Amino acid sequence: MNSANDRRIAAISDRVGFEAEVMKLLSERAERYEMGDASSLRTETAEALLTGVLFCMQLALTDAEDADTHSASAGVLFERGLAEAARQVKRGRLLLYQAKTGRPGVENRGLRDTLEALSTFFAKYDPDFFAHRIPCDIDYPLCHPVSEELLGISYINTYLRRLIAENAFLKKLSPVRLRSLLRSYLGDYEELLVNLYAPAAEAAIGCALAGRDPAGLYVSQTEREKLFDSLRENSDDALACVLTDAADSVCRALSIGGAAERDYLRRAALDTIPRIRAAADDGAAGLFPSLPAPV
Amino acid sequence: MGTETEETTLLSVERSKRNELLAAVQSQNEVSARFGLTLSPAAAERLLKKRAEALMDTGRVELSRSALPALIDAFCDSPYLMQEEYEETLAELLDAFYSLKNESRDQLSDDELLQGMRAAFDASGGSTDAVIGMQMERLLGVRSLAEERGDDEERENDE
């Protein structure tokens, strides 16, 4: 959520009588959830229903600019949020299809299991009552994890968009080189719960910084040491510029044209700054991995 | 959330819900009086307090309506209910109702549970301990019995 959305939500929740409206709405939702069979429910169920209601209202308010939304009742906001959740679910199914068809040419158990689990999400997701829930296990770690503050379908779609950006990059690399890099850097990468994108992205950025072809994923030990020495002489701002330029040059070399993929790679490049600083005392081990030297 | 005006609004909603429940409980006197059972306004107030405690203790909430009027309705014609112990017995039955709801993992509707509780109460000569100690198999048996009855009726209708 951005600050404009936060302000919008705060303005509505400060409205006189808003809590009473929400409580009435919650009673109606609870009645419907119990299908009129039960007068009471567990506190945790009531809390979950309330979180679901509030999440839907937040969905309705996100990026809503019209004055009508701001004066709408809790019930109307909830209904609009439900419609927005339904729209996002449709979008999510397409994203999942894209993520499945765009899998990289390397195997990883975590990635495979997570893609299967995401199908379960769409089968089990219940926006009517628990729109905030994520009814599946997402194990595969992303290079840039999705904030735990995102809930339900918002979390899933953000996760899928990032996964697609990662896979699009990995697909630009030769599977043979990629496997060799991952094997030398991570060991049994097929079975481990590890992110495949981060080492490949760093390796490509390292190549660009050393003036080599990013698709080659190889820099010599001497080049790495020289590179590391020159990088750490920079201020943080200058380093950020150098790394961003390197990420852009990787995108050009690999014909990555999408803004999302480019921004994602830039973030991965910038993430190395604290490690470049921290590694100043104990060498460049682990930074800008490379394929083993050709024999 | 949480301005002074807001709190006043919420308090007035809470108060009005409480008054509604109090009126509903007292209106049950019209039916229960036929069986020699009534709750004084003070007793009804105390019962509502005990209901709130029971809900808190069992980790449950009632949002739109309460089970209390239905519980009175389900038990007031039991031959084992006496006026002297009416208020106390209702409080114990209400405690049992919420705990059994939890124990049944909300698989039983209010009506099914009340039906099972009433059967156990009468079968034990009016013991609330017997209701509290009801076995889950027996409770769920109430549902299978009701389902069987439903199936039989459907079959009869089909024939």
C-alpha cells in the first residue's frame, strides 16, 4: 500500500459510525458463513471474517480516486472489494499460466512444488469470507521477497509477477551454463530450497562490470579481484550508478526489454552494495559468482 | 478508528443489542410460565452477564443473535426443570452449549445441539453434569439420526 492509499483508508475509518457499520456488516457475513444454523462462532473465526471484510474494503479503496468511493458505506465498499478480488483472481490465473509456461530450463524442487501449490491456491481461495488468506504453501524463495503485509490475492499476484520477471531473465541464459553456475555456486540446487535468479543475475552483472558478455556467466579470478577493488573505492551513490548501469547493460545484451524485468534486475544489482561493503575486510568471496574457469 | 464519538456510537450499538437480547429473554417468560418457570428482570440480567462470561471462557462470540432464547425455548417444557433452580440450570446449560459447540468443531447447528442436550438432560433426570459430559459420538449421532430421518422422509416422498 502506498501512502495515498493509507491516507484514503485512514480518512474513511475515522468517519463517524464507521465501526458500527463494519460490525453490522460482520454480523451479516457471520450469519451467511454459518448459513443461519448457528448463533455463535469461535473468536478466531470471527476475527478471520473481520480481517477478510477489511481486506476487501482495502481492495476497494486502493487507487480509488472517485469521491463516491470515499463516502460509500462499509457494505458498498465490501461489495466493490469483492468484485476487485474476483478481477484480481482472473488476472492471477493468467499470471500463473504465464509462470508455468515460462519456467526456466533448470529444475528445482521448491519451484516445481510452489507452482503446483499456486494451482491449489486458486482452487481453495475463498474471497467471499476469507479474502486475506493464502490457502497454500509457497516455499520457493524469491530474490526480492513479497512483503508479508500483502494479503490474499494481492500477495499471490505480486509473487507471481516477480517470479515471472525472474524466470524471464533465466530463460535468456543457456541452460547448460546456468546449470553449471548453479551447481558450482549452490551445490545440489535442484533439491535445495534456494532462489535460482539471484546468483545468475549477479554473475551476469559481474560479467558486465568486467566488460565481458553477460550471457557467458564467466569472469576470471583476477578480473573479479580487480573488479572488487575498483567497486569498493566508490561512494554509495557512485556505486549505485555503476551497478544500475551494469544491470541496464545486461538487459541490452540479453534483449530484456520489459520495464518490470529491468527494474527487478536493477534492484538485484543494488542489493549487492551492503555485501560489497561488508566484504571489504574478508575478500570478495560469494560476490558476483562465475562459472568455473575453463580447463 | 477510535474517536470519542465513535466509541459513543459503538457503545450505543452494544447497549441496544443488549437491550434487544434482554427483551427476547424476558419474552420467553410468556411460554415458560405455562410450565411454571419465569425469570425475573434481575435474573435475566444476571443470566446475560453469565452468558458474556461463558462466551469469553469458551472463546466464542455472538454477533447478530444469541442462543439464549432458543435454549430457553428448547428446555422450558422439560419435566426436570424447577423454578428454584431455573436461573442456575439455564446458566449451566448455556456454559455446556458453548463448550459443546467447540467440542463438535461447529459441525452441529444450534438446533441439532440443543436437541441432543435436551435428550441427555431428560434421560439423566435433569442432570446438567450429564449434558456437559455428553460424548461427541452421541452428539454427532443426533445429526446422523436427523439425517436418517430426512432420508426416510425423502424416500417416502419419492414413493
